[in-house]
Amino acid sequence: MLAMRGIILDSCCPLCNNFLETISHLLRDCMVAKDFWYNLKVPPEMVSSFVDMDLFYWLRVNYQSKVSHSSLVPWSYVFTFAIWNLWKHRNGMVFNNTVLNVNLHIVSKYQALEFYYCVGKLKSQRSKVVCNVSWKKPPSDQIGVQNLKIELDAKVVVELVQSKTPSNAFYSSLLVDCKSLMGKFRIAKCNTHSVK
Ligand SMILES: [Zn+2]
């Protein structure tokens, strides 16, 4: 993209130093990438996608694949970690002068395993369980509270609760409920909270 905009860059593949670096070359067609995929053991069902397939189609058929890898983890997980690692590895070599990691396929496989058994497997096994829940009003004589003192820092609310005839039509039904509830206690007070 930068080269297309006239910015002169070294466009040679940093993995093999032999071909123009394109996404499909870097992730799939480069000899280093080919070794990486070979060592990672691409499932036989997916091998044909690694030959001259359109880049986006190749990515899609692999990350949507339903086949399993030899490690028994879905290939889609292994593939996703693999291309992520290839890209990170390329950036490390270009920007941090790291050296080629010939064990990158092992790293990718174990990351996919860890992710699958910690997150992915649980997600696929999660089943919906319907639990009916309800609330039953306890008998008023079993609440165990006789005295109630409520402190608020909202003077307006306290005045509304204490008023004999609530003037606020919007809250009046709520206030009636609150007063009715307070009437269940032997002593019920509602004060403004005193800030010390
Ligand atoms: Zn290359």
C-alpha cells in the first residue's frame, strides 16, 4: 500500500529475502511459511486451499473450517493462531531484528490448545439451563425487624415521605407504597442524613 503511494520501501520478503512481500506470500507462499505450515500439519482436507487460492477465500475457508487438527483442537483455532504468529514474527524481524524462530509452529499449536481448553471448549459446551426463580413475600411477622430508621441525604425525598398529602403526582403511588411499608414497623423514621 505504501509502495503504491510512492513511498520507497524495501519490498523484499523479510523471511526469505527472495520475493516481493505480499500478504499471500508472507502468510502462505513463502518457503519459510510453507515449512511452517508443513510442520504445523495442515489437515489433509485443507491442504488444497494452500495452493493458489485467492487470499481472502483461503483465509475464510480455513478460519471457518470444521475439521480437526491432529492435536484434536479445531483447525480454525490452530489456523487463526498460526497466521497471527506469522504476522507478529514478521514484524519482530522487521522492527526488532529478531531472528527466525523455527519453532513457531509449536508455539502456535500450544497457544491454540490453551485457548481451546480454557475458553473455546467451554463456550461450545455451554448449554442453556432454565431456572425458574420467584420471590415470595415473607409473612410480616417473620421479618424480624421492628424498628426502622432510614437516613437520606435528599431533603426533598424525606419531606415527600413525611408529608401527609403528597403533592407530587408523579411519585404519589410510590410514596403511598413507602408509607404503607413503613406502617408495618412498630417505629419507623425517615430523616435527612447529617454529614459530619
Ligand atoms: Zn518469502
